[in-house]
Amino acid sequence: MTTEETDVSQDKLWGGRFTQPTDKFVEEFTASIGFDKRLYHQDIRGSIAHARMLGKQGIIPIADVETIVHGLQQILQQIEAGEFDFSISLEDIHMNIEARLSAKIGEAGKRLHTGRSRNDQVALDIRLYLRDEIVEIVTFLDLLIDALLNKAEVNLDVVMPGYTHLQTAQPILFSHHLMAYVEMFKRDIARMEDCLKRVNVMPLGAGALAGTTFPIDRLYVAEQLGFPAITRNSLDSVSDRDFALEFLAASSILMMHLSRFSEELILWSTSEYKFIELSDSFCTGSSIMPQKKNPDVPELVRGKTGRVYGNLMALLTVMKSLPLAYNKDMQEDKEPLFDTIDNVKGCLKIFVDMIREFQVCELNMRRAASQGFSTATDVADYLVRKGLPFRDAHEAVGNAVKYCVENEMDITELSLTEWQLFSPYFDNDIFAAITIEASINARNVPGGTAREMVLSEILRCREGS
């Protein structure tokens, strides 16, 4: 063996078959240590479980197991203390840790990789990592829901205009509007928790693609790592990224909800609406216009939504043509996944505080709710209750609205004589039927905007149902 051959095999844990060193740029191009080093905790945890299984099965000596475990625990402490130098030449987090372990404890460290491959090792690390992150994201969603419930309860009786097509439609309670987002975020939690079921499956033992010849105990490893199940096909185990795609899809829907809410917060905080006042802590000023208070936080959340969508499309594109089993393309799974996790958590964290701190401009909301003929549907319902078919009632009220537009007045300003121009069914009780409070409280059905219904939904959500 030449000196060069000796150097190659020593530098690379897989270098025995190679006679030339890796091109320097290729080394940098193919390395993933720059981003997958965040998996160090999961990698060490999985290696400890694997080592203990190897010892239990008599595949490696028990004395080596103890040496390996102790060495891995020391490496963990070094990484967390910032005393571990990651090497690009060792490509990824798995090789960096294994090389350091062998250098630290000698021959025992070289036995750790018995019965496994980097293919099933990385699949394990990603599942362990994503499992923890989903739990944290659900915790942030719970905090956001709690902040919305508090804001809704404090502002239970605040009235605002409800919109369709961004046009005034019917008066609703502001609390009812907030509770719509509570429902969205509850579904986001359900999606994350359902995704977790498919993430929480243990792939180690699949080897490179076909399993291993050693008598391993996969169920023992799964039990140590808290997995309720193991994967059932070795090819699928190392090539599956469905669970990551499902998480990215669920995250995209979650970000869509945050983006819609952001858009409304931005609109509501304009001088044209002035429905809310965002805290100064979540806004910035202008470099040229001294009067400006810009809603940068909701704007950034709205912007980051596209980034999360892009991450989903990136991984779908990576996976769409890959033959079984593992291909190097799949190294591109981590950056979209990590970026999505970081952005979703950041957006949720800042949203919780922003919701807690914004102020409601109640009078402005009520003033807007009283404009735009918002109780016109109630007038039609009034005529129906008097015996007029709905389509005839709809036409009569439409004529009344047209009359008001032509005379620059609101329907609340019509006299009884004017009402009766459009239908003989109108009587003095029409005036009580078209107040904002009457309109809201009349919708006293499950899911409606009536105060009683909204309060019952707040209480139901607080009870966790």
C-alpha cells in the first residue's frame, strides 16, 4: 500500500477502497456537517442505544459497550461546551462523532458501527430530532391558543364588521373572529400530532438497505429510544422521507393560517381601519417619515410563509424521481426541514407575545360595524318571519338599500313610512330588529356569533374539548 493510500484510508472511515484523495472542492460540496451538526444529541443518543443492544446481544463485548457509552457521553459534553472541532473532511455529524470516539477510546470505538449504516443512522437521527421539535411546536400552538382565548374573553362584547370579499357583510363579535383562528390552530395541532405518529417509528436496523446479518434486537433499541414501533421494510426505512414531507405540509398550512392572521392585523392597524393598536415592541419606524409605525412583525411572518412553502416544494422535488433505496440527493432533506422548524417556531413565539400585547379600538370597530348596511340580512329575515318568501324579501331589502344609496342614508335612518314603500309587511318592530346587538344575538346557534355561543366556545376550548 502506498503512503497516499494509507492517508486516504486513515482520513476517511470508508477510505479502504479508494486510492486517490477526495478533491478538495468535492469534499466541501458533498459535506453536510455545516448543517447536520445540530443532530449531535440525537446521533449520540442513538449510538448509545445501539451500543447497548450490541452488548446485550453478545455482538460486541460488554466492556466495550461501557467504554463506548462513556466516550460518547464525554463527546456530548465537549460539543455542548463548544470544545468540539467539526471537520469538513469527515463529511457529517455521524463520521465526526465516530472518528472522535475511535481516537478517544481506541479499538472499542471502531466496533460501534457494527450492524448499522449511515443510511439507517441518519434516518434515526432525523426522526428523533423532528419528534422533539413537533412536541415543541405543539407547545407554542397551545400558548397561542391560550393568548387568543384570553384576548377573546377580555373583549367578549366588542362588535366589529364581518366581511366577505373584504366588503362589510354582517356585524359580528370581535371575540367570534378571534375564535375562528383558535379553530384553525387547533386543527394545526391535530395535524402535527397525527404527523408525529408516522415520525415516531424506529428505522435503525435497516442497515444500508437490506438489513444486517447480525442478530440485532430492534425492539430493544426502539424501547430505549421511546419509539412505540419499528419500520417494517429495510428499503423503505432508509429511503422514506414521507414523514418529513408531511411535517413540511402541515407547517405550510400552519404558516398559511399565521399569514392570513398577519394580513388582518396589518389591515386593522392602518389609519383607515384603526381597529387595533399593535405594541411598539412589534413595530419599527421609517428612516425618512417620522410619523410611521410599521407592522414589521406580521409582515415578516407573512413573508416567511412563502419560504416555508418553498421548503416543501424543494423536498418534494428532491424525492419525486429517486429510485430505491438511499441516494445522495436525500442529503438535501435537512436544510429545508431545519429552516422550516426554525421559522415556524420563531413565528409562533413572536405571534404569542404580539397577540397578548395589542390593544383593541372598540369604538372604531363598532362605528365600522354600523356602516355598509350590515344588518340588511336581518331585515330580510324579519320579512320572512312576517310571512314573505325569502326571495321576495331579498328583493324588497335590495330596493330599500338602493333607495338609501341614492339618498345618502343608512337603513337605520329610514322612517316607517319609507320602509313601507318597499313592503307592507314592515311595522314598528322593524327598528328593534335592525340594531347591531339584535343582529348579533339573533344568531344564537352552535357556531354562531351570539354572545352566549361565543362564550360557550371559549369555555369549551379552555376545558380542552
